[in-house]
Amino acid sequence: MKALGIDIGGSAVKGAPVDTRTGRLLAERHRIATPKQLSPLMMARTVGEIARHFQWRGPIGVGFPGVIEGPRILTSANLHPRFIGCDGVKLFGKATRCRIALINDAAAAAQAEMKFGAGRGVTGKTLLLTLGTGVGTALAENGVIFPCELGHFPWKGRSAEKHVSALARDRENLSWAVWGHRLGKYIRALEALLWPELIIIGGGISAKHHKFFPHVTTRAKLVPAQLLNGAGVVGAAVWAVRRQD
């Protein structure tokens, strides 16, 4: 019931071994910054470096920010375009010499939050948003996770994530109030389509939720991810164990 969880993001790759029965990290997270866009081969080497850091030989779950279909990566909006059509299981398996389970990164975070975090015990519809370089989204209901790509919902002529991601806030130097108001408009549009009962905000910026939550108005209950930016690591590890069953 132990697995290595790896979360690939737009600016860093993070990983840690996880006890998937409790969601507890078995070692401090290892983070490798990726300030430049990495090719699939370079990303695989980075994932391999994390596995070697922990001297890992067991199952590995990898959360990737794109559409996943079986072993293949179908989209790569914020990473190298050569990932599109790539066999991620084969790519990362060769680099780590371990069994790989590939999952969308927001779906991985949802796995963790619904099992161990803010969504634990919730059976109704939950919408999870991970705010970082882009916007990852997943729906959950009665323990079933549905990966979505609502960060690419058309918004003012572009993908919504270009306006409401944490990166967009930094690029435009927006105040917490202005960005929170903008984020709230986006979330209310999603609410009109999906009618969630609970909305969980994850990603690195969730640790600062107290700065922007007062400016975000929603119908559903709005809460920060309890596992904060570690949800993707935990959820990827959970997925790796589930895929072995």
C-alpha cells in the first residue's frame, strides 16, 4: 500500500513516497524546478531523478497536466508540444525502471482530497480547481472522479486559464481583490453548468486562500484543499496502487 507519487507541473516536478492507506507522506517532498520548458526526454529524466532520490523500486503514479487516455498523453497546453500523442507510461517507465500509472494531475488531486482531505465523506457533486501555471479541473460524485478540461473553457476569446490562473495573476500584477473577483466570475459560470455542492481550490496558491476567498462569491460552499499543493502527489500515489488491484 505504498507508492511514489509524482506531480508534474508547469514550473516544477514534485514527488514523495506515500502511504496510500492514510495519505501520509513517508518522506519530505523532493522538488525539482523546471523554469524552462522540458522536452519529453528531459522531463522523463527529471522524473527518473526523483525516483532515484528516494531509491524507489515500487509502483509510481505520475500526474500530468493534460488529457490522458490509457497510457497516452493527448494534450499539453502548458508543457512541451511533443508530449501530444506520447506514450507516457512507456516514457516514464523507461526512465525509472518502475511500473507507471498515468493520471491527469487535477484528477490526482481530486483522488487525494476526496479520500483524505476537504472532500472526505462528501457524496454529492464536488468541483475541484487547481490553480497554478494553468487551471486543472475535476468533478467528483459518490467516489467517482471525472477529469475535466474546464481551464480551457472559452472566456473572453481565450482559454479561461489565461485569465484566472495563478500565473495570470502574477503576469498582470493583479491585486488579490481584483483577481479574486475575476476568479469568482469564472467559477459562477462553471456553477451554472455543473451545479456542484462543494468547490475545492487547490494548487500552490491555496495556501494563501485567506487573501482571495473574501473576494470570491459562489453559490456552493468554497473551501481550500486540505492537502494544499501536496494533493497531486498523494493522489498520483493512490492511483498507482489502484491500478495494481
